[in-house]
Amino acid sequence: MSKYLVIWPKSSNVMHINYHYTQFGEYVDYLNKKFPNQILALDLDIEDTDLNKYIENNQIKKIAMQINYENSKNAFDIIKSLKSNYDIPIMAYGCIPRMFPELFIDSNIDMIINNGDDEVCIESFFENYKNLESVSEFKNKIKGGRIIKDKNFIDTSSGEFLDGSEWGYSKEELVPIKEYDKIKGKNRYVLNISRGCPFGCSHCLIQITEGNIERRRTIQNIDNAITDISDKYKHIKIWAANFTLNKKYVDSFCNMMITKHPDVTWECATRVELVRDIDMLHKMHLAGCTQISLGIESLNNKELIQTKDFKNDEIDTAIKNIQQNEMKVKGCVMLGMPNQTKDNIIQTLSFLKERNVIVRPTIYTPYQMLDKHINVEDLSKYNRKTLKNDNVKGVTSEQLLQLVKSPYDYDKILGTRDTKDDIEIS
Ligand code: SF4
């Protein structure tokens, strides 16, 4: 029987393993249910495979390829190579085709995603795409795609969003999740439970790739996933931009974890202003939550990110609320924002260190500033762990990268503050 292949091209610099769970394993599982015994998945960050032999040995009928910043250079090389050797229709999904469709015009690829959920578009492509000569016959059966013909885009029907009961979850028999865990050095399962974010921070990719309306995986679907994997995993990383945005959902989730999975622990992420409800935090602790990540970014966000104008005392209270309910706090911090100063970075990191917050820094990466003229080689440099950023006066890009690795060593890396103004906590 001929097969459909989903490929994750090899990343150039840093692998973002969590996305292999969410944007690869979860999609492959969904597609596997729609096309039983016909879906193959190839993760080239993990598997060193001769793609030509693989294609020939497996009678591949169509290909869907995930393309993000890290793997874009290799993805375009693969498209070129495959298209020169085989007449197999290929489509691209992920953030690059959504953000930079023009890059694909000369690539010989057959279709890219335009809107809606990735899996819906891939499913309709596998099901309906024929060939460019008959495009008018099938284009309206494809959801959320852009067919490329004679260097022009032909838009298909609009994309659709899946109901949260239909989202897939990563399975060992379909994608190499054990290898993902080895790379991370952690035995924990990643499960995406929300898509879309209403806050619209300009630097963030989520609104572009998932939209600004939040959608969630159903509690029953989560229960099924955890039941399936809980003999192998006892800790779950809940992947959601703002887990506590919907308190009713959090309550239902906690009830399910307490009654069905009392031996499974979990962690989540949310915003500073969404952890004021002490009863909710207490219940999360009882339901197995061990850690909450907060998008703090910096102590003077007012000058930096309009959508995260938290007061310092609000950040302080959020940290205390979580810690008093016996959960750890991870603080997500952004380095290299325009107008950020060396003193502010030191203040932010020392403030978090004094409070025993685990710090996870990333480099400010202005995806929103990129335009269609960017070339593929430069896309691969846009990585929040490795981008060279010279925005902070008196701090080199190398020092920022050292801070990403060792945020608690800010005094060794940056020295002392230039001013002695205290941090205001009312
Ligand atoms: S709140 Fe977080 S996920 Fe939402 S847009 Fe802002 S940075 Fe992105």
C-alpha cells in the first residue's frame, strides 16, 4: 500500500524538542487515525536516513514537511532534491510558510499552508491533491492551503480548526519520543493543551501560527492521553501559553488528575496576572502540579513590552503565591530587548535569584521585524537561544548568550551595576 510521509527536516543550530512532540508527534497521531497504516513519520533531527532510498522503499504517495526557523535551510534543500528526483506532491506546514509564503514561489513545492490548523490542511492535501493540471477540480476540497502554479498562488477553501476532542498525542510507535527525552535528559511527556493566545505580544510567534483565539484540548482527550502513557511517564509538561487563563478548565483538569491520575505530576506556564487565585493554586498543587513558569521577561516591561506591563510587586506576589503552595517557579526572562539596559538585566536576574526562581532566559528575537526579503540562510539564525543581539548598550552579544546558559552567574558575566538605584517593591 502506498504511504503518506510527514517529515521534520534537520535543524541547523538548536533543536526545540518540545515542538517535536506538539507540532510533529501530535499531528502524526491525528493523521494516523485518518489514514490507518498509511502514515510514516521521519524526524531527521533524530534519524540519519538516506531520504531517496527511504522514498523508494516505502512507495511514498505524498509528503507534508514541517518548516520552522531552525530547519528552514535544510527543508528548502530537501524540497529541491526531492523535486529533482521524484514527481511526488509536497506541501509545507509550520510557521515559515505562514509568515513568508513568497519564499516558496520558486521552490517547486506544490502547496503551503495558509490558515487554520495544520493537521486539517495536511489531511485535506493527502486526501484530495492530484496534479496542477486538474487544480480547478480539487482546490475547493483542500482546506487552508495555497497551491503554487506557474509561480502564482491559488488559494483553496479556508482552513478550519479542529475540535479539542480530536487533537492527537505523541506515541512511541509513531515518532521517536524516547530519543527526544534522551536529548532533553528528562523522562517527561509533553502534551499541548491549548492553541492561540489573545494577548498579542508583538514579538511572539503564537498569534501568527495559531491565531489570537484560544482553543483547548478537551479534558476527556487529556485523560485518554495520560491513561495511555502513564505506565511510561509520571511527569507531564503541559504545553499551553497561559494555562490558568480559563479557571473553569483548570478546575476540571485538576479534578480529573486527582481522581484518575493521582501518581502523575505535571508543570505548566502562565502569565503573572493569572496566578492571583490562591484557591486555584492550592488545588493545582493537590492535583500534582510541581512547577509554574511565568512569562516575566524583565522588571521594566513598561518600556519594553506593552502587553506585559507588570509591576514589580505584582511579580513578587505571583512568585510568593506559587511558592507558598509548594510549587517551584520558573521565570522566563528576555534578554536584549530594545531600550533594555545592563542594570535592568542585573536587577531582573538578581531579583529572581534572591527568590529562588529557576531562570530560563531567551534572546529577544524580533520575528515581527522580518520581511519577505529575508533569505533562507538568515531564517535559520533566528533562534531565541543563539541569535546574536547587540541591543543592550555595554553588553556584548556573547555575554547575552553566556547568560542564556548561566543566568545565575550574571555578576561574573556582566560585573556590577552602573547605578545603585533600588528595585521598587511596594
Ligand atoms: S502572552 Fe505569551 S503566548 Fe501570548 S502572545 Fe504574549 S508572549 Fe505570546
